[in-house]
Amino acid sequence: MDSLRGKVAIVGAADTRVGIVPDATATELCVESILLALADAGLDKTQVDGLVTCNSMSQPMLYHAEAIAEYLQIFPRYCFAAGAGGGTTFSVLHHAASAIATGMAETIVIAMADSLRSGLTRDQAMLMQSATGHPQYEQPYGPTVPAYYALIAQAHMARYGTTPEHFAAVAVACRAHAARNPAAQMRDLISVDDVLASRMIADPLHLLDCSLVSDGGAAIVLTSAERARDFSQAPVYLLGIGEGHSHEHISQARSLTTSAAVESGQRAYAMAGLGPRDMDFAQLYDCFTPTVLVELEDLGFCAKGEGGDFITSAGIGPGGALPVNTHGGLLSHCHPGNPGSMFALTESVWQLRGTARDRQLAKAAVGLLHAQGGIMSSHSTLILGREAG
Amino acid sequence: MNKIQPAPGNLADAFIAGCRVGELRLQCCGNCGSYQFYPRIMCAECHGRDLSWTAASGRGSVSSFTVVRRAISAAYEAPYVVALIALEEGPTLMSHIVDCAPEDVAVGAQVRVNFAAWSDSVTLPVFTLHNN
């Protein structure tokens, strides 16, 4: 089968309010994001024949996408909810693009929302956290989610001389981007010293190395490149997409310091016919600061082991050699759990349309997005562009 | 409040039975000779089904570790060291490193297995630093 390069385009994108949104349930946020994305695309509900969502932790449903379709009274021929996990967002795009290319659907809405901040009690949140590891051989040892990622960080420090200051610089850069984004949950500038002075959660990760806990939702409308020409918004084309899956539980990882982002990136670059040097920006999954450092290396923006130096020398903040997480990322914009990477997606659409206002990059023709789920387990890389290629 | 208990299952029960008698049990493949952990119904290396339990040496080294400063529940007393241990036989497992100051733990440190009660009926492996 032909490559998906240039075959589909995003013609609508929207975020709900994000951060602390106690007056809307996860279901309502999901529906709201769809209404906003359809309005952005200039579509009504009868023109949607595909719907993909992810399940919500605060309002889980057995058939989530079907329930959302029912709520909206739309009757898709292509409909499913993706399994939990940050890496699924771009896997969903992979599936949806393939569905359009093979004629399973013509116009697909992808919508994800959750209320981790307002919709879960603290006990529910801790219970959810304890369910992350292997139920027999990891969970009994009481690792927290930050602890899993701390294992990655500590191994990288031991092997490559990476320092807590390098990780902290990721949080500082994301906050500097968020300061330019009125929608972001956290906008006050922070310094490396602020990160290092924040409470230690799981060595070497401090509180400010950890992403936010938020409410919010986002949706996009995907259609064929052919149909995309008829929409009012400038289409944003899918140029490359790839995945890599190496494990689920961290104790089974092939490597603690090199992830399957290597394979997922290579597959996306190969489809796009582009490389890391062609990217004007990158939105990299930042549930904890070390993930960005490892992804920069594994996606080829710098050599293995040189992530810390790239972050502090070349720069990933506003004006840096490679702006990363131009909306503020999970660290500073918002992190409602599974939907997290959707906000990187909508932000990329706006950057490529040239409508990102105060934070618009001077050059934004092609960008890379990367999501991961589990504990650096499942990876998906997406390359989007202003031109079909 | 109780610590999180391992979910039951035939293979897990056999592993835990080993812990109760002071054995860290790994599966060994009769076809390719690989050791594996966690226990499975087949050899992860060659997919052979001829697996037998063997007692591991209990020697290993720290692949990575963290000090959990904010406990997952009241049943756990922070700070505690969660570590990935590379066993001499090859497999890696998650465990605690106990009976030491957290700052004495380092990647590459040599460790030895020990066993600790998790409930009245469950015993699990933990590790201690081994200074030659």
C-alpha cells in the first residue's frame, strides 16, 4: 500500500478551557472539544462519519466513543475508544489516517478529555497511580509514577553524566513557552534554581520536574487531502507517522536510556522523507523532564548522551535552536492524563497555520510531535507540514 | 493499612512459595538455557515450553534506583529505595534496597537478596548492599 504521506490533513482543531475546570465533567469537556473543532472546521454533525476518543479515568465508560456519539446524536460508521496511555494519541491518528486512506471513513473527529484535577478524589488518584506497574512483581514495592521515570533519569545520569540541572532546564524552557500562552495553567517564569529548590519527589526528580494534574479536552478533524482543499482553514498535512513499542513494565525494558522512540522516529522520518534538521519545532512528551531529554536524543536532534548539552547550549525555549513544547507542554500548559498529547497536536496545527498569536514561531513549515505511554514503553512520532509534501 | 499484595496466580504463587523458603526462583528454559523473570508460560527468548524453576544465586547489581520521598500509601514508610536489580543470571527485577542509608545506593552497586514479609502469607525478595 502507498505511504500515508500527504494523504490526509487536519482541517479543524480546538481546545476547551484547561487547568482547573470544576464546572464541567470529563464527558462534557469531550463533547465541548468536538463542538469547538467542528465549528473551527465549518462542519455540522451530519458531515462526520468517524469518531475516535480515549477513555476517561474520572468518568470511565465501557464504550466511550459510542457514548460520546450518542450524546451528540451523531451516527458514525467508524467509531472506537483508544486504550489508556499518553502514547496512544498519535497511534490513533495513525489508525484514523489509514481508515481514511482505505475508505473506512471520510471525515473523522478525534477527541480526548478528562478531569484528573477536579473529577478524582485524592484516594482515587493514588489508587490509579498504584495500578501502573506490574501487579505481581512491581506494584508491591510501592513505586509512584514519578519513581518509574526517576529510574530512567538516574540510569541516564550514571551512564552519560547528565545532571539534575539538565532536567531542570526542560521545565524552565516549557514554562517560558507557557508564559506566552494565555491558555496555559502555569505561566509564572521559573529558574533552574527554583526547580532544584522544589520538593524532592523521587530522586532526582523534584516537584517542578513533574507535569501538572489538570482538567481539559481537545479535538481535531481529519479528512482526506483531496477534501481538505474545500475547507476554510488552511489544511495541515500529515507527512510522516511511525510507532515503536518495546515493553510495558519498566523492569522489562530492553534499555533504560535508549527508547523505542528511535524506531518510531525513523519510521516517521522515512515516510516524510525528512530528518530532524528539517523540523522547525518539536512537541515532545514531557510527563517528567527526563523524557524530553531522552526523546531529543532518540529522535536524532542530538547524539546519544548529549541531550543535556543540547538543552542548555542549543536551547529548546523561545528563541532556542529547536523550540520544544511551544504551548508549554504537560509541564506548564496542562496534563489531564491520557489526552495530554492532543494539546501538542492542536498547538502544532495553529503554529503551522500561523495563528499562534504571541507565541507564533517565525518559521513554522514543518514540525515533529512525539508521544509516549507506559514508562517509555509505547512511542508514536508524527510529522506535520503546511504543504502536502 | 496493608502494603500492596501481589495479585494471585499459579506462577506467582510458585515464586512466592520459593521466597517463603529463602529461594529466589527463576525459570530456566530446557531448550535454550535462558533464565527469565517474571515467570511466564513460555520462554521469552525461544518460546520453548520446557521451563523449570531454579534457585538463583541471589547476587546482582543495581541497574537504576530512586528514593521515593512521598510514599504511595500510609503502608509504606518514606523514604524507601525502589531499584531495578540486574541478576547475575541475566534477568532484571524491581525490588527494594533495605538496611542502608538511601545515599549509599549507587548505580552499579553489588547487592544480595534477602526476604521480607509483605503479609501473613506473602514473602517477597528485597536486596541489601554487598560491600565485597
